[in-house]
Amino acid sequence: MSARQKLGSEASRVRYIRMDRSVREAIRLLAAPDVDALIVVDGPCDDTGSFIGILSDREIFRVMAREGLETLDSLVWMLTTPEFVSADVRTPLADRLQLFCTHKTNHIAIMNGMCLHSIQSIWDCVVDASHASTV
């Protein structure tokens, strides 16, 4: 699936990074305001490659705790797991929250068929669920 196919209101909060970039560069991107996660792509441009996984500060911290500062010079694909959790765009918020808890993850890929629609954080899901319950 192409990373450019990503749509949705979360678009401003997610950035792309090529799989051959350094973890140091990923940290710089993650430090920007309102960036929760990076979509790791395999391709010539940051936003046109194939989606291979999600990278957040959580994955980086785990590897750094285990392997030290040398992690900063690693390539992002080495920290990105291709087995990311996903949900269909029509999945109810309560079921999405259950996915977060079951898989103990902070981000899930929201899919529209085989296309990446957006990345949702657990915090966004909680806020959306609370707004839905007050409506």
C-alpha cells in the first residue's frame, strides 16, 4: 500500500520517514509538536513508498534501554516491526480501545481496505470515545 494513500484528520500529526534513515533523524521528527508516530516507508520519497510499519518514541526508548546510545546511528527499519496492529475505518471506538489494550500498543493503523487511512494513538481514541459518549 502506498503511504500517500493516508487520509484523515490525523494527517497533520503523522510524518513519514524512509526506512534507510537514521534513528537520530527519526528522533528529530518525533520531537516536532503534535507528531505522535512516524510511518516508515520503503521507497524513493518519504511519502510515496510502501508502508512497512509504525515507529514511535516508545520503540526507540526500548531499544536504547537495551543497546545504548549506539541505537542513534541505526537505521529506522531495524526498530520498526512489520507486524503492526490495524483496524478497519468502520471499527467502533470501543473495539479499537480493546485492540490497544489487547496488543499493549500506543498506535494502530486505521485501514480502508488495503489502503492506510490514518494512524490513531490510544489517546486520540480515548478522546474520540469520550466525545462520542457525550453526543
